[in-house]
Amino acid sequence: GVRVRGSAAYGSIGACAGFGAVCGSSMVGALTIGGVALPEMLRLGYGKRLSSGVLAAGGTLSVLLPPSLILLFYGIVTDQSIGDLFIAGVIPGLILVTCFAIVVLIWGILKPEDIPGREAAVKMGILQIAATIAPIGLIGLVITVAIYAGIATPTEAAAVAALLTVILAFGVGGLTWQGFKESLFATMRTMGYLGLLLSAGVLFGFVLTYYRVPQQFTELFLSFDLSPYVVLTIVLIFYIVLGMFLEPVSMTFITLPTIFPLMAAAGFDLIWFGVVYTITMEIAVLTPPVGLNLYVIQGIGRGQVSIGDVIMGCLPFIGALVLLIVLLILMPELALWLPDQMR
């Protein structure tokens, strides 16, 4: 195996990116990969801040790389093509993976004590790695291709992918009936709360539209005659502050019906704004006091990692997310080029 300093940190970023191709929620991403990687990284002698920061931020990769829940909900609320949104997230997602890897690299140079020199981890062979990653890649590919080629609607693609996942889990992953039952119950619990949120959100959006709130809000905002970028900055700051207290799904349904007509009126492409919006939501999941990923990772750390460690560890990665937003504003093609090519 190749010996790279900090290979477990890069590995975690890679695992989060790979897992992101199947899962659309950053909390689930942080929970799943973090549950395996955090105890392992701490055991290998990684700094607490680095380990927890990498994993909390790594969860955000799940959301940019398709399929993604936030992009899906964004598409539902703003009535944009979900296939286009998914494809638009690919390049920014890959840039973010690279940025995260660079953060780890710089961290290792500035604070070498946080990354162990030699790692006593078992090296996996190329074949083992391929066998682990192939099923995941396959599922992600099936979802994206099916939606994009117009073979299936997002709902149908999800159903096919779910069936495929179950078959793979029993076939390759060694899933038991007991585990299957438990996962079904866990899914019902999550979907119960998401379903309520969805229906309430759609209703809320309907009431707002009925009373012409978004239209009036947009007219009011545009009467100030601000430049589009000032409007965008205000909206992003609003989301980052709001994100300290709300979680992304509820934010999407409560605020987006009012905000997206404003963005369209300011002249921004809604597919592009979808990607920027999603990255902003990811910053929201990492900002205290209510940063879901922060608590998820602290919970996995079982007392070894304080919430302060996780917050400090996340800061450079939040910086990378902000940098990505700046890049997207300077070069909108990063998000729009791929969907254009696909058409």
C-alpha cells in the first residue's frame, strides 16, 4: 500500500464522497462514516479537532454529490428540473472534495502533531477497496442516469435504487432479517418526521403564495434598487444566521418559497442558485448553536471529543465551503456547464 501521511483523513473524505453518491443527507453521511472512522482515527493518534472536523464537514459532501435531499426539496419548492440540479452539483462537489483534502494537507503542515507519522492501520488491497466501493458507485450511477436520461422520475429511481440496495445488502453486505426489520423501523421514524415537515411545508408555501407574500416581498426588495450581488449577499447572510437555529429541511420549506422569486427577479439562474443554496445549507449544519453534524460527531465521540473540539475542527472546512460559494459567484459556469453539456 502507498504510505501517505494522513491517509485515514483523506480516506474519510473519500468515503464521505463515495457515500454521498448513495445518500442525500449530510447528517446521515456524518453519522454513518463518522461512526466507523472517528473511533479509528482517534485510536491512530489523530488530533481530536482534525478528526471530528473532517468527519462533520465530510458529511456535507453527501449533499452536493447527487442524489441529494436538499437539491431534491429545492427542486420541488422552486419547480426546477431535479435532474439538472443533481448534475449541477457534481463539479462543485468534486471541487469541495479537493478543497477538503487541501485543508487536511495544510493542517498537517501547520500542526504536524495532529497527524501520526506512521499509521498502524491495516492496509486494504486494491481488490478489497474495489469490492467495497463498486456496489455504492453502482447505486449512485443508477439513480443519476435513470433520472437524467428520463428513464424514470426521481421517485421511481429512488424505488429502484432502494430495491437494488436491499439486494446488495443481503447479497454482498451480509444483512440479516433482524437488521432488515430494525432498518425499516428506523426509516419509518425518520420518514414520519420528514413527511410531516414536507406536507406542512408545502401547505405553508401554498398559503404564502395565496396571500401573494413572495410577490410583495420581491417587489419591496427590488424597490430598494440594490445590485443583484448585494441581494445575493443579504440572502446568504440571512441563511447562515438562520442556519444557526434551524435545520436545512425546515429552512427550505419555510423560507425558500419567499426567497426564490426574489433570486429569479434579481436575474440569477435558479439551477445555479440551487447549488449555492445547498452549500449555504451545509454551512448551516456546521454552525453552532444548532449544528446537526456537530452533535452527531460529538455523540459518536462518546466523551472523547468535546463540542468545542468539533466546532474548532470544522472552522477551516467552513472556510472551504465559503470559498466554494465565492468561486461559484465568480464563475457560475462551474455549476451550469455540465447541465448545459448534457442537454
